[in-house]
Amino acid sequence: RSFRCSVLDGIYVRMGAQDALPAGLSTFQVELGEASQILAAATCRSLVILDELGRGTSTADGLAIAMATLKHLLAWPQGGQQAEQGLPCPLVFFVTHYHEVLAEVGRANGEKVRCVFMDHLVDPAEGSRVTYLYKAREGTCGSSFGFSVALKAGLPLKIVERAKQLSSTQGEGEATRPE
């Protein structure tokens, strides 16, 4: 597969986590400030890359912010000259672990939205060992493999096993508070 794109007037990226605590800015506030600047500057001829928008706060708030932002971008044109010319929305790469965003936005926007995920292999002998293939594949990923990543990062097995127990009470990827 190849990717063809017309001339862009800007490439806008919000990726990574950082804070500015000495300035009184949390990671989440920095993230939303960057997103705000992108939304103000982007046009229908821009490439917008938003990585894990909304992950710096509670699940409900983050999910709502991610969904509202993506819907805003897909509702282009905003008016004025862009609307008169019938120009489409910006080219958007929206990276998220919020499967609800993908389901709702994908349903509502049909051909305008394509879901892809990082292809991978899971070693059946070691159920938690994942090899990422660095190849985009059509569809959505069935798991975030958070426990596998935790083990690769060196988190003690005892903690990962307890996290798995907590997660199984709420569904994949969501833990309850310990008693």
C-alpha cells in the first residue's frame, strides 16, 4: 500500500506526555493546551495527529473529550471560504485506546473513517508475550496488552498478577479499587 497526499499547509502533532509543574500546568492541561492550539490553527488542508487525547484524566472525562474533539474535526468544514469550496475535513490520525470512540465515530461517519491497529503476534505458549509487527492492519485491536507491556517494563510479576485479578472483575483493561 502507498499513501498519497496533496500539498499540506501544516502538520500538527500532539504526542507524548509532559507537564510543566513549575508553571502550574499538569500533564493533562499541557495536552489540552496543545490540542487547543492545533484546533485553532488547522485547516482542511492540514495533517492533524492526535495521540491518546484525554488519557491524562479520568476515564469518563477523557473519553468525552476525545470523542468531542474527533467529532469536531470530522464535522469540517467550519464555514467561510473552506465551506464555499466544499473542502473536506483535515487529514486526521487519531490514536486512542478508547474503543467507544472508534465504535461511535466509525458508525456515524462510514467511509470518512478507517480504523487501523498495530498488527502483532501473541505467543500461545506464553499468553502474555506479544511481538509487535509495526504494520498497520485494518480494524480495531481486541486488546491493549497492558499486562504484557507491564512485564516488559519490569513491573514485578506479583503486581501484574494482582492487576489481572482486579481487571477480570470489571472487564478487560478496567480495574476496580482494592478493598
